[in-house]
Amino acid sequence: MGVTPDGTAARTPAGTPRVLGSPLADTVLERLTTTYRAAADPRRAVAMRAYMKDVAPFLGLTTPVRRALSRTVVEGLPRPDEADCAAVALRCWEQPEREYQYFAVDYLRRHVRHCSSGFLPVVRHLVTTVPWWDTVDPLAAHVVGALVAADPGLAAVMDDWIDDDLWLARTALLHQLRFKERTDTRRLFDHCLRRSGDQDFFVRKAIGWCLREYARTDPDAVRAFLAREQGRFAPLSVREALKNIGAQNQPPGSRDRLTAENHSTRGGS
């Protein structure tokens, strides 16, 4: 897995990114596995795995502990290039325990500015492999979003992802979370409409979340959009979208039939 010198993803015949050689990734993974395993807490790992609906085994590292350990892992190492980022991330994704994937997400967030648009196929693999909101959401907002912001031509890929599986669709919905005034409003609303009839909780939640975030920038546009498209969205999506701004003409039914949400599958902020 990884990226070739021309910035495209190297792929196997089956379409899975192929890890290319990276001495830096070798060092990172050696330090990482040694450091994380030495700090593992098996009792805590059981509770963490249950909280995440058994999506993967855990080592039992809390977020503060994990991030402190991660700083020691990367201390003194050189800045990675795009191929290094691909190798680190994809090798972390091969590890069974979820904390390695959290490390990879944090690593990419820090270094995505060194990656080109050719890195997107690698991120697609991460989004669709062992997918759950805990990795998909930060990849969407901080990695995919950064890639699209640097190369607006990638927005056309988001138009494809919105019609794909639920985790790619969620990524497309959330990739503009941090764009604020730079948000492509037409695309944002179009993506929401294209998944408006989706029955999946995570898609409905993402629709509400991306609209709520954009409402911080233009609340009137979000209110007008929801009023204009009355009845198209699930009550959960409407409630989430209007959480901080209220509604002058709230769409019927938005005082939500979904009054209780499972905390362990909250599906984002």
C-alpha cells in the first residue's frame, strides 16, 4: 500500500492499497508497538471494546495516556513525506487493536499538509476498513477535508462517495465541517438531499451534524433550506441541525420521535 512517486496510490489487483517500503514507517511501528503494548491495560480494554460495539479489540489505553505515549514514539523523528504517511497509516490499520488506528489518524491529521490529492485513495481504504465513527469522523473532517481544501477538484470525488456505502457517504457529508465561510453550500445541501431518505442512524446523524456546523456560519441559510425541504429529512437530522439556532418555521415532525440515543453509538458530536 502507499503512494507512488507521481502521487498516485499503488494498488493490488483487488484494489487494496499496497504498503511500500518506508524506513521511517519501520521505525514508527517498532517504537509504537513496543510502547503501546508495554502500557496495555487488559481490564480497561474489555470495557473499551464493549463501548465501541466490539468493532475491534483494544489495548486499554485512555486517550490522555495514548497521546502521551504517542509523543514519545515520534520524538526526534523526521517529518514524513506522503509515502511515509501512507505506510504508517496502512500498517497501523493492519494491527488488530484500535489504538494503533487512533495513532494513525492523529499522525495523518498532523501531516496531511504534506500529502497530495493522490493520497485520497489511501484514505478511502482507511474509511472503509474496520469502519466506525471513531475513526471515520476525524478522517473526514481533518484529513479528507484538508485534501479537498487543498485541491477543490477532489470535491467531485465527494459527489461519488455520497452515493456509495454509508461510511463513504458520512465522510462526504462531514468533509466540510471545518470550512466555515469556504463551505460549498450548494454541494453541502445537495449531499444532504441525496441521502435524505436514508434509514441509517449514522447517515441521519451526519446530515444533522454538518448542517448544524454550517449554521454557525449562516444560520439563516440552514433554516431556509430546512423550511424549503419540509418532510425530506428524518426528525433526528432536523433536530441536530437546529440544535443551536432554533427554527422560525420548523418542519413538521421535527420535534423528534427519536428521543433516546444510545450513548455508545452517538455517531459524532
